[in-house]
Amino acid sequence: MTTDNDKKPYVVPCRKSDPSMKWEYTDDKHLKHTKSGMCLTSVDNQASAELVMEECKSENEAQVWTFYSSKKFWYLMIYEVY
């Protein structure tokens, strides 16, 4: 996943040498885009919501993500979606 100039994330084939594709999973469970310093954010804090990039804020629940795995796949979900 990478971002464009409009701060909207999109999925592309992985290129390990491309710095625009590097992300950090922070201690407060944010996905921080290392090049822009912005965090992946769910607009409506819903599983089907639009994703955007916004300034990282530790209190923003729409930026809290959790990972889990099932056999061969890794899943990413917004934290505590009901």
C-alpha cells in the first residue's frame, strides 16, 4: 500500500526498495506511513469505511488497527468495530 498526493492510500504490487511503500506499526497500534509521517485512518470508524491519511493522533480511535492471521493470510482490521 502507498499513498498519492491527495493523501489517499491505495494498493499496488509490493516493491521493497520503494520508500513510499514503507509503513510502521506503532506502539499505540497506528499504521504510520514512514515517508509522509501520516497515519492510516478509517473515515467513519467502520470496516467498510473509506481510508484516508491523516496526522497521527494517539487518541484517534479511527487510527487504531489490529492484525490477526488465519493460516496463510494476514488480516488488518480497524480496532473494535462492532
